[in-house]
Amino acid sequence: MKTGAERNNNDPLSSDWVYEDAFSRNLGLISPEEQQRLRTSRVAIAGMGGVGGVQLITLARLGVGRFSIADPDTFEVVNFNRQFGAEVSSVGQGKAAVMAEKAREINPEVDIRLFEEPVTPRNVDDFLDGADAFVDGIDFFSFDVRRMLFAEAKKRGIWAVTAGPIGFSTAWLLFDPNGMSFDDYFDLHDGMEPVDVFAAFLMGLAPRGTHFPYIDLSYVDRQSGRGPSAGIAAALCSGVTGAEIIKVLLKRGPLYPVPHYTQFDAYRRILRAGKLRWGNRGPIQRLKRAILRRRMTALGYGKEEE
């Protein structure tokens, strides 16, 4: 783990930088007192790729002053269509380190705890230490680490947000540490087949999926961890996540944690929101999961490489 650098007093731009001036245009949406609360708030973000990277930037521009960020990966050319930090100059560089520097360019005072290794049960205490909220920017197919982090956040009384970039839409869920757990909502447990976990997560995230008419699921590849994606959806994710985090950190309402769900599809101009009283365990959700499972199995999802 590396800790964020202090303000560089040798940099003339940095030495002239004043927090209150940098975020003064937030006023009118956020009070001066609330802005100072954001300044001392810490948000933990796991994943600095397509979703997590732009979420970090969005929250940094809101004036959140403390972050814990984690990502063990490096930028590649295949990241260019959606990941904020993916540029010619950053290919081969660590995603977490690159994004930390971009956040410091916005706020030279920002306090960043930098994790350039995977978050595991061994270092999750350090990662979530002092966090006021947790944001899920983890790769879609990294279900085990996602389950672990949401369970640990709940144990520590930390609100958590997951926002998925699905097609040209975002679907998002808010988790109250005193409410339904991640595993209970999605109906997940140890020992499930990969295709069942995929179906449960996708159908729980977007129960009334707006994206199915235009998304080609044959491009989903569990082995490589790749699937259809677009920067449009990543940007939508950051906006809705920022709105939820503002409400959590500033104790504004109303909040709609799971079993409530929401999906906004900019391409189809559709907003869908509702409540799954039994989460993914409800009979309609079970049927949807079974249909998606059959579809993905027919496409070869879950088969090991020869």
C-alpha cells in the first residue's frame, strides 16, 4: 500500500490552489458546510477501470478529499473505448497509480491510499479502514472478490454502491449496512456454477433489462473477462454513483437501498425502477435467471478452455 503524496509546494499552480475556490461552483447544490464534510470524507473504490476510474474523477470533482483505491492491473490498448485513464502514454502503467495522479491534478490536497495489489481477506481491513462509503468498480466477472467486499462493508457498517455499465445503460443498486445483504439480494452462495452466478448477478442488477434488444451476448467471454462495453455507460455509472454517494455522505434522503433497483438506458430513453421484495429469490426472477442461464449455456458460457 502507498499513501497519497502531500501538496507539491514547488509547483506554482499547486501552491496557488485553494480548496474553497476549486469547488466553489458546487455551492447552490451543496452548502459550504456540506462541502467541508465532503473534504474530510473517505470513499473506498475497488477497481480503476472503465467504471471505477471515472467514478474516482467524478467524486474528486465533487470535492471528496480522501480515497482508498485499488487495482492490480495495467492499462492496455483494449481499454481505450471506455476507461478514463487509458491513453497512449499510460499503456503498461498501473491503473491505480495513473488514476491517483489524475485525482491529484484535480485536488493537490487529496489523501489517497493506493493499493496496487488485489484486495483480499488479508488486506481488506486496511482497504476499508475509515471509509464512509464503498464503491464497486470491480471487473464484471470478479464475483468472488465483489461478494467478499460487500460482506466486509456490511460488517463494518459502510454503505455500498454498485453501478453496472450494461450496453448503453447503467443499472445501479445501493446497499444499506443494516438492510439486505449483497448475497441475500442476488441469491448467491458458495459452490454455484459460473453461469449461475453470471445469470444471478445480471438479472439482479437489471431485473427489467432495457439492453437485451440491442446487446449481443455471444461476445461475452468469461475466460478473458471481456464483454460488450462502451464509455457512454461508464459515464452514466459515474453520474448515478456520485448522486448516491452525495446522499450517503451528507445524510440526505431519500435513499432507496435494495431490494429497490434502477436502470437508465440513454440509448432507448427508458428509466425503469422497482422493488424486488424477495430479491432474486422471487419466482419471476428465478424464471428469468433460468432463461438467461440456458441462453448463456447455449453460447458456451462456463465451458473451460480446451
